[in-house]
Amino acid sequence: MTTALPNDVTIDIRAGGDDRCAACPHPSSTHDPLSARFCAATVSSALDRACICR
């Protein structure tokens, strides 16, 4: 059985400016295609889940 990890990611809304990802604390420009798709789905579905980079 797997254990769910709490979503303890905090997003600094002052950092990143236009390059700030709305779903995770990483700049959007650092996302590979899979990360970009994961974060887009997280935002569009209003999900509360951890970053895929973990």
C-alpha cells in the first residue's frame, strides 16, 4: 500500500514574474513537456497535488 504525501509546496507569488508557474514553485521556462502538461492539468482541474518534480 502506498502512502499519500502531503502537498507542502509553497509558492512565492512575488518570485518569477511572468515566468511563474501557477501550479508549482518552479519557473515555467524550466518545465519539460511532461511537467508543463502536469501543471496545466493541475490548474485546469483545480487539483491539490504535489509537484511532478518531487
